[in-house]
Amino acid sequence: MNVARTVRLAALTLVVALALNLSPARAQSAQPTKVATANPAKVFQQLQETTDLKAAIENKLKVFEQQKFEKQQKLKELEAQRNLLKPDAPAYQDKQRELLQASMEFQVWGQMFQADLQREQKMQMKTLFDKITASVTEVATQKGIDLVIAEQRPELDNIDQLNIDQVRALLSTRNVLFSVPQIDISNDVIAAMDARYKSGK
């Protein structure tokens, strides 16, 4: 009897151990990591906010070119006024200084505009990238995704204009060699960001 009882206890212990090993918590921890991809370059290019920012920059450049033309015309007028004077005339030197001052101010104005524009574009790019990162996190969380890989696909449309080292460098930037389209959440990120942008949030 003692032997039979011992066998039954051992069998019961084995069943309990197996049940513990197959508990929901352990089964859940054994699930594979859910991975997705997102192409930041694609997202950046196709966002409505990017389109609007580009349009704003183009308008600024148009205004700049118009102002640049007007300033150049004034410089030409000053130069023409100076040329009407004799080089040894006192008024010639005054007009020469005026032309030199205006020319220096024109150059500084152009350099300041370019510096301000580049700084604005860099800040806009960083802000958009931060928004993309936040949106990827939001979409991934909603879909129960554990890891999102930033996919990079180099463009080689102008391969004839590149040397071998440039082609090699571009090819080496590709970080995903194969993935099924179903795991790409780029379009979901674009849709989420466009919706938030249009709502003004």
C-alpha cells in the first residue's frame, strides 16, 4: 500500500509540475517578439506637414529673390551715379563709399538670410523626426509590436553619376534585406500623423 501511495503522490506531483510549466504566464513569456519596420524617409516625404513646410520655404525663397533683385537694382543705380562723376571729383569718393557700404550690406543680408533659412530647416527636420518617433511608438503600442526597425532603402536612380565607392557606401546603408510588406507600418504612421496634423493637435 505504501508503495502504491508513493507512486500516486509522485504522479500527482508530476502533473502539478507540468501544469505550472504550461501556465498562461509562462506561455505568454514564451511568445516570439513581434517585429515591424518603418521607413522614416518615406514617412517624412509623404507627410502633409512636410508638403506645407516645403511650400512655406518656397514662398520665403520667392520673397528673397524679389528683394534680392530690388537690392541689386539699387546697387546698379548707385554704380551708374558714381560713373557719371569724374574720379578726381570729391563727390566721386562719396558715391564710391556709398556704393561700397551698400554692397557690403547686401552681402551680409544674403548671408544672414541663408543662415536663418538653414537653421529653420534643420529645426523643422528635427521636430518632424521627433514626431515620427512618437507616432511610431503610438502605432506600435496599439498593434502590440515589440520592436520597430527603421528601414533604410538607398536610392540608386543616379547610379551612372556615382563612383564605385559611393555606390558601395550607399548599398551598405541598407539595413533590411528582406521583409514582408505586412509588417511595414509606415503608411499607418503617415495616416496617424496626417490626422493629428489636420486636427491641429
